[in-house]
Amino acid sequence: MAIYESGEDYLENILILKKEKGTVRSVDVASKMGYSKPSVSRAMHILKDAGLIDMDESGHITLTESGNELAERVYERHLVITEYLTRILGVSEENAKEDACKIEHDLSDETYGKIKELVKGKL
């Protein structure tokens, strides 16, 4: 099952919430992303069916191994691209974060790799 940009955004936000709060529930995701509870509930079922998250009987969400790998990959891209936009290009932090969220999904691995090398000082 293909996971699209919105699914990657959900996984990334679950990862961030887990790091911030320790536990994650759908209501936390809805609040962080500004989405309705029914929309988040539907997305959680899709991610669960794809084997990317688990939900216990109390509604706590955890990333599966494959879900965590994908979330970490997207989150790393977000951080690196944000740093590139702010430090290298001089974009404001607010705009850089917003733009990175859009760019992280569509950038080729080659282009991302070159940006990462530049940000990490390897170019």
C-alpha cells in the first residue's frame, strides 16, 4: 500500500508527539495538526491497515518498526531542509519550517543527499 504525503505527515507528527509527550492518542494528533477528530480517526485506521501504527484498547498510538523508519526518514528530511533554508539561504524560521514540510515529500533522493551534504559541511 502506497503512503502519500498526508500519511507521511501523520507519521511524522506521531513521532514528534511521542518525543514530546511520551504517549500519543488521536486527539493529540488532531490538536497538533489542526484536523477534525473524525479525519484523524480515519487516517489512523488507514495507517494501521498499512502496518505502520498500532493502537491499543485505550487509544494509544505507537509506530511499528516500518512506521517508525518512515517517520524518522521524513522527520530527518524536514530538519535538514529547514536548516538548509534558514542557514544557507537565509529564509525565516517560520517560512523555512512551512516550506520544508512541502518540499520533504517531493525531493528526489539525489537532490536531498546533496542538500544534506551541504548542510552537514561535506560539500
